[in-house]
Amino acid sequence: MKKNDIQKLLLWYEQNKRDLPWRHTKDAYKIWISETMLQQTRVDTVLPYYERFLKRLPTLKDLATVSEEELLKLWEGLGYYSRARNLQKAAKILWAQKLDFLPPDKNLLEKLPGIGPYTVGAILSIAYDIEEPAIDGNVLRVLSRVYEESEDILSLKVRKKYAEILRPLMKDVSPNFFTQSFIELGALVCTKVPVCQKCPLNTCCQAYKHQTMLCYPKKKVKKEKPIFFKTVFLFRYCDTFMIHKRLENGLLANLYEFPNVDASFTLEEVCHYLHQKKIFYKDVSFLGEVSHVFSHQKWFLHVYEVVLEKPILHELFVTREEILKVYSIPTVFQKVWKLHKENQELESS
């Protein structure tokens, strides 16, 4: 790539960029929130979360001081909850240093929890117009085709090489537009199946020249995700439901779940289990199955509703409204709740 290629890319960006809320600000805090939410999450999914999050937590101080319970509820459904926890950890560190903003300090930013090289580059280039490359999956896909990259694009070696290629190209142009134009090109044109005829970089793209676009990017073959089978119990007493708080470490740490066991029970096995645990119930019904894919594993859930004769001592029972508004319940168990509602609707129709 040369300077004239970058000029064509910037012109394309100006004419084709999407109207996204984080593009109407130079506030580093708001850009940081958007970039963190967009990690491994689609733009259309992020939009309502971004607006709601900033309405409740408009400043770094608000993020640093909000309760974890409320923070996780705001994040509910976005997944990868460590992102939210790291946002707050970083905000607390800055607030403790009497900073109420993210400063244009690369060394400081790199030391904050959850902020990697891409996010540092995004904050510095987009918020502060500093010549620091921001290389995410979209950018890697574009560059892997432009240069017909033969190595794994997720390797540190490749990222470093592309950072060195991009840095001099950022001179004499807006680093803000430079960063966003590459990201936008990867999101809209240089996708899994690229639309090369519309690409402003097709004159310098080696993959387009050799018609090898679909051969890139190169990635290591991923291992098959392990599968876990679980039985989930919707314990209901009157119009309240029992939930547990998960452990403070591991998958879905500190979030709430419906009680479950690591096995796929038949109805007969559920009744036997309840008898063993001395749980007194009026009725048990099978609601259906739910599956969920995490980054490193898959869950298959058998879901049963258990109508109790009396609440189980020392356990937390909550209302439907509290499930909706108060307690942070991850997507996999939101699917369980949705299944319950669908069954109710069928019964009442």
C-alpha cells in the first residue's frame, strides 16, 4: 500500500461510513466503552447496550463507583462478562489516581486491565488523533488479502509486522479516519465473502490480483469445542423462582443461574434426584432443551420446571420482575427463562 491507496480508502470511508453513535464523539471514555463492547460482538447487538450503558454511567467516575451487581445487569446478554469487570477495574485504577478520563498515555493505557494493543490504538487514534495503529479482526482480514499473508493472522509476529506497515501510512492524514476506514472496510466490503469490485484497495490487493481472496486470512485450525450436558431446574414456589449466584471465579463468575447439575436427566431421574435431596414438590414437567455456545465449550441443557410445595430453606427466590430488572442472568440461562415463558404462552393459548 502507498499513500494514494490510503487517500482512496479515506474517500471511500467518507462516502460509505455507517452512522454510529460512537462516531459522534471524541470522548475517550465513550470510545473505550464502544470498543470494549464491540469485541467479539456485532454492531447491531451493541447499539442498544451502548446507549443504555452511557445513560446510566456517563462518566468514568460513575463506572468506577457503580455496584458490580448493577454493572453486570447493564451488561446482561452481551456475554464475555470479564469485559465489564475489567472496565470497572480500569476505571477504579484511574479514579484512584485522581483521573476522571482516559489520558493519551500509551504506557499507562497498556497497564490497565482488559486494554490490549488494539484498544490502546483505537483510543489513541480515534479520540486523540495520535498515530498509533489499531489492528482488530477486520483490519487483519483486509491486510491479509492485500499482502497475501501466508502466516496465521492471529500470531503476534503478524500483528507487529502490520503495525509497522501502518504507522508511517498514518502520517499526514487523520489517524481517527485512518483507523475507522480500515475497520469499516473490513466490516462492509472485505468480509468473509468480499465484494472486491467495491473495494478502494483492489488496485493494490495481491489477493484480488491473483483471485485468491477466499484463501485468506490464514488461521490455525481450531480444536473442537468440548460439549457439556446439564439438567436445569426452574424451582417455582407461588410466583417466585429460585436462583443461585455462581462462584467468584471461572465461567460466568458472580452471575446468577437457575440451579443445575452436570448430567442429562430423564423425568424419572429428576424425580429420583428430588427425592434424594428431600425437595418436596407438587409437580414436575419437562419444558424442553436449550443449547448455548461459549468461546471454548458448548452446553446442552434439559430444562424442567418443578412446582414446590414450600420454598427451600436458605435459598434465594425472586419474582419475574426481579429476574428482568435486578439480577444479572447470563444469556444461556436467559434462554432457559425464554423457554419457560414460551411454554406458559402455549398453555394459556
